[in-house]
Amino acid sequence: AFSSRQPLAVLPNRRHCGVTCQSSESPLNEDREIKDDDVYPEDIPRGGASIRQEPPPQPTLDQYRKFALPCLGLWVAQPLLSLVDTAFVGLSGDASTSARQLAALGPATTFFDGATYLFAFLNVATTNLYSSARAQRGEQSDRAESVVRTASRVAMRCGVGLMFFLLAFSRPLLALYIGNEATSTPGLLDAAVEYVKIRAYSMPTSLFGGVVQAACLGGQDSVTPLVAILYSTVVNVIGDFLLVKQFGMGLKGAAIATLVSQWVATAALLGPARRKLVRNGSFGLLKKPPPTADSVSGKSFLGFAAPVLTLILGKLAAFGFLTNSAAGVPGQPTPLASHQIILSLFFFASPFLEVISQTAQSFIPAYLAPVNDHVTAMKKRDKSYDENGDSRVKEWKEAAFDVGTTLLRLGFASGVVIASLASMVPAFKGSLLTSDTTLQTAVKPLAKYLWWGAFLTAPVAVSEGVLLARRELRFLASVYLVSTALLPPVLLRVKTSGGNVEQVWACFAAFQLFRACLFAGRIWTGSIVKRIGGVFGMSEGSKDASKRTS
């Protein structure tokens, strides 16, 4: 997917990054008192980058590839496990049993993965803060290690709490989630609840392993987590084959296999990650280390993570409403089962594009974090300091912008290929995922909506990664709030008017288009306007005015 083809001509080459890097949404620098003589980042200890130097060279395609391909393995692993569960459950038993179990697996996996994904804001915050700490202070620094320990403690506590919550309330929540139409299907709710309760026992280790993996990615190490995921994948496939295929345990067997595989993944990750991320080998889960002047407190960590939660809730709400609407249309269980197949394929395709978002979050802070320190220090010394007039700040921000633009080009190229491959499965090879001929026919019309939803994930993911690296959290949160407010009424109308699952997925494609336009427009509109102005001979004064407007 990461080819050496020429970049798209319509995209700009360079532009000011367009965001004040030290904002009210970034609490990190509030913990550090900046003295009058602490003005330039070259004074930062332990190898922090200096803005007086030239910006780091632009990453090469080979560097992106070496990071992104192992990282892709991490992103693909979770939806791959769900797809493996779907395939084993769908192909076991006769046609009627296959459809019923897939109908139960759909809301069960969406509900459980949604509960897990709700805490993905911990991973996003860990990657961003750890990457920034390394750029500001260096890899072997108190601040970088403090990010890892704080994130680990918060994740473990959240995991234990979520485990008990799912064990206690999964039945009423699932009944509410899938609606009366699907709940009335015999055995569907019981099977879904059993699946969720078994997998709930993996929550503490899953969330803890998630932030450790995120810290590795923030340090541009995607190989260590990948090795752990490979162990997990092998265990899950063998477990599904034995428990689902050989012993006929159905959904229960799939849940047990996935639970054990997640425990294995965390255990395999901790050994090498402990040696790389913390000097004394302790994540501080049982005993909190004494604070230092450079420590990141839980309050500072959550101060960054909390706005990211709004993004996660917006995504969860979208997929939750999709599944709820699919469960409410007439003709069950076929519509819900076909929705589960398309949703599994979408989740499998998304990581191939989401990995570029992760790449942006890992590479761009190296350009912006030193700018944060410089701008904050200069404003501390001189209240009238204007970063827009600082040529050094402009140069570093332009370098960060170039990284984002390169990743967007790669994203579009990847999006066409991945969306086409994913949509070919329901269009031509539905028999790979179900033995029910009725279900194979039902998924064919959904292929075109799967293509658009997957393709538009490319600009959404890349733009979101750039905006997270720039810490434009309020803008991201506002877009998700608006889109989440608009989607449910439309889906409710489809559900109440007796619509079909095609209309449900058409709404999702529109949802993706809405986000793609706003996110990408936030970053690149000003540069495109400036380039168009240059083509038509816009005066320098007009260009400056356009730049100030953008």
C-alpha cells in the first residue's frame, strides 16, 4: 500500500502548520516551571531536541514502512480475531444454526469491543504524551517513564472496574442494545450474554497491555508489540479450531479461545517492554514511585485523555446505532447477520488505514514538541512574543505539515486498494464467511457501501492522526458531537419506517464523508486556497490575507 508513486497533484507541498502548539488542551507544560534562563530547548536535559537546530529530516518511505507494517499487524490483530470467530461460528453447524449464532455474535462482539474501545482514549493519550516526552526530554528521562507508569496504573484500575461492571450488568445492557425485535429470537440474548461475560475476565490485562503497547508505538517501536500479538493470534486460531469446530461449543468456545489469547498477548508483551520503557523494570502498579520534578501526575494524564474520550464516544455511538438499527429492521435474523459480516469486514479493513493515523501520532510530535517548549519559554520571557513571526517556529511547523501531507497521499492510495479488496468478499465470495445461501445473497448489495465506508476511512484516519498530534482536541470533539447528534435521528427513521440494512449502511457512508470533509478541510484548505491563488496570480497581499484567515 505504501508505494513510491508520484504524490497527488492537488495536494500542497508545504504550509504553516496552522495551530498554536501550546494550547489550553495540553496540560503537560503546566507541571513544569520555566525559569528565565530556560528559554531555548537546547537547555533541555537528556537529549531533548533543540529548535535552534534544523528540523529532523523528513521520514523516508522506507522508515514509514518499517514502522507501519509491524504496526499494521497490531491493528489487524483484534478485528482479525473477531473475523476468525465469525468464520468459525458461521461455518460450524447447519445453515439455521449458523445464522442464529452469527446473529448473537454480532451484538455480543460489537458490545464487548465497544466497551474495550471506550477506554482507547488511554492508548491515544499514552502514545501522544510518551512521544512528546521523548522529543522534549529524551528516551531515558523521568518524564517519559512517568508517562508509562501513570498510564499503566490508570489502565489497570479502569480494567478491574470494567470487568466487574460487565459481569453485573451485561444482560440488561445487551437487551437494551439489541432491541425487542432481536431479543424475542429464542436463545439469542442468552448466547450473547454468555460470550460477553467470559471475555470480561480479560479486561484488566487487556487495558494494561494496551497502554504498554501504545507507549512502544510512541517510541516508534512496533516490532515488540507485534511479536506478542503473533502469539495471541496463534493461540486464538488453535482455540477456535478445537473448541468451536472440534468440540462444538459454539459462541462459548469462541469466547474462551479469545480470552486465553488476550492473556497470552499481555504476558508476552510485558517482558521486553519492561526492559525498554522503564529503567528499573517496574511499571509501578503496586507501589507508586516517589514523584520528581518531571513526573506526569494522573491529573495531568487524564487532563489530556479526557477530551479524547469524546472522540471515542462518538465512534462508539455511531457503530452502536448502526447495530441497533440493523437489529430493528424486519426479517430477522438475516439482516442482523448480514450486518455482522459487513461490520467484521469493515473492522478488518480499517486497520490498514488507521495505521497511518498511528504513524502521524508517532512521527509528528518530534517536530511539534520542541516547538511547544520554545513557544512556552519565549512567552514566559516576553509577553508580546508572537510565534507567527518566528522563522524557526515556522520552519519546524512546515516540516510537521509536510509529514502529514505525505501520509495523506499514502492514505488515499491505500484506501482505494483496501476498500476494493474488502468489498469483493461480500460481492463475489460470501461463501467464505457463511454457509447460508440466503445470507450470501443478503450481503451482496452491501458491498458498495462497504467500499465507500472503507475508502473514506483513509482521509478520516490520517486527518484525525494529524489533528491529535497537533492537539486540536476541541475541534475533533466538536465534530464528533455534531455528527453523533445527526446520525441517530436518521437511523431511527430507517428503523421505524421499516427500512432495510442497505439504508443503514448508506447512512454510515454519509457519516464517513461528513467527517472526512471537516477533518481534512481543517488541515489542508488554507494551503489549497493559497495554491489556487498562486495559479490565478493572487497578489502577495492577498496571499498573506488568505494565510492569516486560514
